[in-house]
Amino acid sequence: LVLILDYGSQYTHLITRRIRQLSIFSLCVSGTSPLKSITDLSPRVIILSGGPHSVHAPNAPSFPDGFIEYIGKNGIYVLGICYGLQLITVKLGGVVRVGEKQEYGRMEIEVVNNGGGDVKGLFGNREKGDKQVVWMSHGDEVAQLPDGFEVVARSQQGAVAAVENRARRFYGLQYHPEVTHSPQGMETLRHFLFDICGITADWKMEDVMNEEIKVIQGTLGPDDHVICALSGGVDSTVAATLVHKAIGDRLHCIFVDNGLLRYKERERVMDTFEKHLHLPVTCVDATEQFLSKLKGVMDPEMKRKIIGREFICIFDEFAQELEQKLGKEPAYLVQGTLYPDVIESCPPPGSGRNHSHTIKSHHNVGGLPKDMKLKLIEPLKLLFKDEVRALGKILNVPEGFLKRHPFPGPGLAVRVLGDVTEGNALDILRMVDEIFIQSIKDAGLYDSIWQAFAVFLPIKSVGVQGDQRTHSHVVALRAVTSQDGMTADWYNFEHKFLDDVARKICNSVRGVNRVVQDITSKPPSTIEWE
Ligand code: XMP
């Protein structure tokens, strides 16, 4: 195991992911965790992440007492990155001071000592004098190394860029090898983990699956039943499929058609659930129930609340019916919680990262009934999204399903602006959206886009169709690229593509005479219009 101690850098998750990409299992815990929670994991290597603090700040986060002794006694390798390097420096008797020149962004560093090409050195696989571009982001710098440490690379400004103390197995990088802006960063991590630390690449998704199945089987009693709300998204589908493989039909899934789904969505996902994955799913058509409650509601937050509330009622009924049928309450609830949600639950103080770890209900708006005494099964809680997709592939979830664009829990309610029940807004939107998405797929662009969809605007404009003036709706097309949905850029289609799509929409969807494209990034906009 490679353990990452998190000191609040925005890149910490990336370190964990990069190491897993090398088929090495890695976990991330708060950098201020008690010693026992570190020793319990028996790591072979510990990486101290970067962070936004100065090591001289009054409450600068640090590893627990006894950490250095534990490392020494157990021969554990340590790599400090940025703040992590500075922490090692001050804790072992060196000096860190405010840098004369701060270094942010792309910088060149030079190998000043490759230890004579000995591969046990951080840059042993590179020539002395070798230069590479790296991504720096620091105000403080190492001014004096602790005893036994050597500088192995310097920045073009002369600052310490990499250090090592081979005897004590301490290594440090002032830059961020985990980001793509450090093009040789992966090579350095690979060299560190395989050649220096002697780690073997043995973390495979098949093992993850088998291990997780064993855990589920060991956790549940022989008569325990489990419920799961399927949203039609990747996470809940993969989680349910895994649990189904572990306990068979003691899993009971529900899929709710709230009337806010895309064109043929219910048929499509139910087909995958039943025919392809053989999941035991109850499909509830609650269109009337949702739409009657949403009638006349204009405020987007109110829409979300209503949708959350109705979902809870339906879920509650489902659980009660199941209890009557089984003669006992279901004991567990499956959630598709992912690793980033878990890491975010315990960021170090001052990191500025989100602290909320609320139970992720499939619509993210309501939460589940408080009096429901269900225990949670979260079989994906150690995985990142791309790993969930890899697991889904092994579990035979169709590739096309695994690559679907994200779809918000409140569905088309956030894509029809204003009253969703007004006229035939939902039907119009479904048809426009289908034409847009199908055209994107036909053009082979679907996988290069994070998310694409249409938005129904509650306004009409004048047009001329045939020989007649029309007064019809305006629809907007939105397509964005993004890594995680937190920031996004608009997708630049070729004009010919847009021309074809706009023509197709106006010619085949009655009630639409104008198509516009959203060309704002996030920020300042959001991805959805709400
Ligand atoms: P915004 O519009 O905030 O959206 O830029 C960022 C990403 O989150 C999705 N989204 C949701 N996903 N439940 C979800 O599961 C929701 O309530 C929800 N609201 C927005 C949105 O589609 C985009 O991918």
C-alpha cells in the first residue's frame, strides 16, 4: 500500500489516482490523522501531499507525534511533495523560509546530482545536467537541508527542487509530479515507486471486485435484504450490479420514472437493467405524482425540493411494501458513493475544500427518511470514476452505458426553465435533446464531450416557416468539456454540424422556430441552466 497523507492540496486526489494508474493500490487519509490510523494500514510508502499552508503558520497541519520514529523503525519510504517536502525539512532540523522569488507555474529544473547514475537515487535514471519542465506552486522554499540530505535538482532560479536522504529513505520534490504540466512527473513517480521502493504492480480490478464481493458477503447476515435506488447513472448501476453478484435476489432495486426523464430513457435503462444485467428492479411510473406537484412552480430550488420529497415518499412506500412481502425490514441500503466524496469528508482544516459528506441520495436534493434504520453498503467508496467504469466493464455493464454523459437527479426539471408542465415543454425538449445527442453520436463526438443537452426556454420568438409567420419556442444547445464538472469550457462544434442540427430541429419539432447555442464557460455560468 502507498499511503498519501493529505495536507489540503487541490492535487491530492490526483496523486492517489496516478499511483493507481501504475496498478499500485493507494489510499489517502488526512495528514493530521492519529498515528494508529496510519500504522493500522501498514504502508510500504508514504507520500506527504502539498497544501496551501506555510509550515510556519500557527496551525500548520503536520503528521502525528511518533511518525518519524515509526518510519525509521519500519524502513518505510517517504516522499514529500511541495508542502510535504517543507514539512519533512523543518521536522528533521532544516530551515524553510519565505522564498526570495516565488515560483508559480511552469519552471525548468536541472538535475545537479544523479548519484553517479545509481538507480536508487531520485534522478538516478537521468544524466547530471538533464533539464525538465515541471509545475511549481510555492511561496516558501527550503533554505537549509536537514543533516544527511542532498540536493538532487534545482530550479532555474536556484531554488531547491528535489532532495534525498537515501540512508533514511526520505525523498522530496518541491514541484508537483502528479499534474500533466509536469510532463516527466509520471516517470519520476514510477522510478521512485518501482526502482527505489521496490513496489510491485499488482492492483487489478478483478481483485478489487472479488475482494468487495467477499466483504459484502461477510457483512450481511444470511437473511438480510438490501435495497437500492437506481438512477440510470453509472455509479448506482455498477454498485447494484456488484451487490447483485454478491447476494443475488436478496437485492431489491427501484427505478422511478418521475416524468422528467429523457426521450425513451425509461425503456432504455430498464432494458439494460433487466435484459442485460438481470437486476431485480421495480419500475415505478410516478409521472402524474411528480408533475401534479410541480404544476405552476417556477423557482428552481423549489422544484428540487419537491422532487426530493416525492422521491422519498415513493422510496418509503417501496421499503414498506417490501417489508410486508418479506415479513421483515430490509437491513441495508446500497449507495454509489465514490472515493472523492469520502476524501472530501475529512480534508485538513484550512484546505478550503468541501467538508460535506451527506448521504448521496440519487437525486442529491432531499436525503432519505430519517427514521429509516438502514445500514449503508458503499461498495465503490474506494474508487474513482474511471475505476468504477473499469469495474463496470468487468461486471458486463454495456460500454455505451458506462460512457453516458452525467444527467442531473432532478432531470429535465432543471432544463425546462420555469413551469415544467406548461404546454408541451417536456415533449418538445425530449425531441430536441434526442436530435442533438443523436447527431453528436453520429458525428463521433460523444466521447469527446463531458455533457451535451438541450434547454427549453420559456419564451417565444417570431419566425417564418413555409409562407407563414410563426410565434414559437426558442431552444438552446449546450455542450461542454470538463474534467470533473467543477469547471467547464463550451465545446466548439464545426459550423456545418450546428447548421445541420438546427435545421433538423426546426424541421422536425413542431413548436420550435429558433435554435441558439450557449457559448459560456463555467465560471461564470454553470453547466445546467436551472
Ligand atoms: P452545474 O450546473 O452546477 O452542474 O455546473 C455540475 C454538474 O452536476 C450535475 N448536476 C447534478 N447532478 N444531481 C446530480 O446528480 C443534481 O441535482 C445535479 N445538479 C447538477 C450537472 O449536470 C453537471 O454535470
